[in-house]
Amino acid sequence: MAQTVGVQAYRDEFPMTSEWAYLNHAAHGPFPARTVKAVQDYAASWASPSDFDDSRNEEIITGARVGIAELAGGSPSMVTFNGSLAEGMNLLANGIDWKDGDNVLIPVEEFPSVVYPFLNLEYRGVTVRFVEKNAAGHTDIGLIEAAMDDRTRAVALSHVEFMDGYKNDLKALGSLCQSRGIELFVDATQSLGAQLIDLNGSGVTAVAAHGYKWLLASFGIAVVVFAEGAIERIRPTYAGRMSVDASWEDSEYKLNFKSTAERYQTGGMNIIGLTALHSSLSLVREVSPEWNARHTAGLIDRLAAGVTESGYTVVSTLDPQYRSQIVAITSGDLKRDGEIVEELEKRNVAVTLRGRGIRISPYFYNSNEDIDRLLEALPPK
Ligand SMILES: Cc1ncc(COP(=O)(O)O)c(C=O)c1O
């Protein structure tokens, strides 16, 4: 993966950039032009039996699998698709052979779709232990380690956190969990595509992500990528015709799960969503997460200098180890921050209000001009 084309060429894929400073990818990632066309073409082909093309479907599914594996540092055979992060996290949570009295560790203020799948296991004797943040308000590996005991079976958390973009150190967490025989389930919805992930050999069991943000693939298409060997420990909760090594017309019904992560597929797949994912991946991979991380760090540095000059506070860390492509700033008054988000929207600057303030989330096609437009539109404090 190498970044070969300039930001302007990427902007041509997003015609709305002539009107908008769109800095809201942590909320929604828009379709690039190539994906609008790919989905339209697929929809047209579905209108006539003469255009049905199963081999094209296979190409899309295989291509999406290869693309996702590359972004996650995993293997194509260890990728499975589903409908949301919640579904992916449920797949992981339910797959453990829990014993009464086991526990799972989750940092406080995690995204709800990370938490509920485990709360729903209380009837199986599983306790969810919430781990407090440290004095700086961040998830802290030392506090996670301190909360572990010999009944801890899993840790679940986001790679990049949705409120302020804090990026957890997956390498350090992975080696901690691996050394204790604990599964590490990672929600990468806010990082896959935008930040480097190196799954295989990291000690992370699996990363899961929904596709409607940084993968530019809209709602209803999500992924789970397992590290090599991890599928042996996560039992499929659901089974269907696609989970097994058998012909679809086989009436002997031998439940022989596939040897790959396809064992977690059940029935016919969301091919429109996969079409969008497959097409958008061709652009996201052309850019590369490494290049994007550097590019967006530059944009956020420019933003941080400008907002600080205007009297706002940067809430997120800018520490190179923990920063990401998401940043939160505040006027000091959350209600006022909400009004500012609305004022910015009226001036075609898209950002979001979250619990820590105004959340700003640029991507590879955003430019210094987008940042300057936000700075100009930001009311004086
Ligand atoms: C960290 C994180 N995970 C997951 C999601 C989406 O979850 P789901 O796919 O369950 O709707 C979001 C959406 O904002 C998010 O920020």
C-alpha cells in the first residue's frame, strides 16, 4: 500500500467537498464517487435475471475479504462479514466457553455495542467488570491489569475511542492478554482503514468494525477479523448453510464447520453492502492507514493551534502514541458546544457534539483549507 495520488485527486472522489468542510467521519463516512457508481451498477444488474452474475458476487466477496485483511494485518481466510459492530461483538462474546463466575473487563464509557453483548451473558454466570479511567481521564493498561484475576476470560474495548479519539495501545494490551491466556476483543469501528492495525501475532483475538465510518461503506456491512488460530477458541453461535463444509443440497446435515472464518457466515450475504465495501476499500487501501494517520495528524495540529488561539481547549491527547484522527475540543460549556456544532453546520462545516465537546474527525481527502474554514466559522469564545 502506498499513497501515490495527491489530496486533490482524492477530493475529486467526493464532489461535496466543493460545498462542505466535511470533518465528521467518526459519525458517517460518505461514499466516494466510485462507490456510488458501483452500487448503482449492481442495483441495475439485480433488476434483470439476464444480468445475475454469481461469479461477480464471488469476486466482490473475495476482494472485500482480501482488502479488509490487509487493513487489519490479518489473513483473508480469517475475515467474516456481518451487519453491525454489535453483531460482531455478540459473535465474539457468545463464542467463549464461559463458566459460572468468569468475568470480562471493559473500560467505563465504552461504546454501548461493546458492552451489552457481555451484560447479556450474566445469565451464564458472567460478570462485567468496568475498569475506571486514570487521573487524566484515559483508559489505562495498568488499571486493566490490576483488575485481572484468574477468572478473567476476556477484555473488550475500542482501539480508537468514540468520544475523544483516544487510541489504545493494542500491542501492549495484546501481549498482556496473551501472557495471561485472556481473549482480547477489539472494536475497530473508529480505526480500521484510518490507523495502522497489525493483528496477526499481536495477542489480539479479533478486531470487529462497522463499515459506515472510515470504511466508507454505509450501514449494515461490518467485519470481524480473527488472528491466526483464534477461531479454534470462539465457537460459532449461529450456523447455517454457509457455515459448513457441505453442498447446499446435502441432506445429511453433518455439522462440519468450515476451517476458515467463513464458519461464522450463516446464509445469503448482504451483497449490496459488500459491493459498497469492496469499492470503497480500493480507495482506502490506495491511501493506506499509515499515510492517513500522518496526514490527519498534520490537519489536527493546524486545528489545535487555531482553536487554542481562539480560546478553546483541546480535550484529546496529542501524544503521538495515543492520538488518532479524531479530536475533541470544547468551549468549556457542553451546551454551548452543541450550539456551536449547529452554527457550524449552517455554514457547511460538519462536526458532531459528543460527551467531551465538539468532535472533529478528518480523513485522507480533507485539506488545510477545510481546517481553515472550520477555524473561520468557529464563533469567538
Ligand atoms: C466505537 C464505535 N463502535 C461501534 C459503533 C457502531 O456500533 P453498531 O455497529 O453496533 O451500530 C460506533 C458508532 O458510533 C462507534 O463509535
